[in-house]
Amino acid sequence: MSIRQKMEIKNMSDKIGSTQFFSVKKEPEIHVKDVISVVYEAMSEKGYNPVNQIVGYIMSGDPTYITNHKGARSMIMKVERDELVEELLREYIRSKAWRE
């Protein structure tokens, strides 16, 4: 056995006796309001009707209703559809939009 092989075995046995740490960095918290805003803007920029497309996504769960532009599709998929509905309804009620 060569000196190099002996060193590798020693290094491996040193590692076996110790514990390694694995750390996952948390992604920044995504606020539903921000997601809706980015998606709305991206859909508008691409010439789509944002309301129709977002409704299509919420009703079907099919992410292809949302454009990839500005990462809108991946962003909207990070929040639950019921959270989107809750935020939209909460904002609608807060603004008392039905009185207009």
C-alpha cells in the first residue's frame, strides 16, 4: 500500500469519527401581495389579460396560464392557490370595492 493510500484511509477514518453539518439556507419569505403584483405586471407586459389568466390558474392549477416572463410562473407556484384567493378577497373587502 502506498503512502498516499494510507493517508487517504486515515483521512476517511478521521471523517467517520466526526459529524458533518448540513445547513439549508431559507428562501426569503414570499408575500402573496408581492407575487400577485409581479404576476399581474408580467402578464400585462406580455399583452395578456392578467385577470383572466390568474383566474384560469386559480381555477385549474395549470401553471401554463401564467407567463414565464420575469419569473412569474415559478413565483406564483410558490404560493398555494387558496392563499391567492384569500389575499384577493381580503384586499377586495378592505377596499370596500363593491360600493363603487
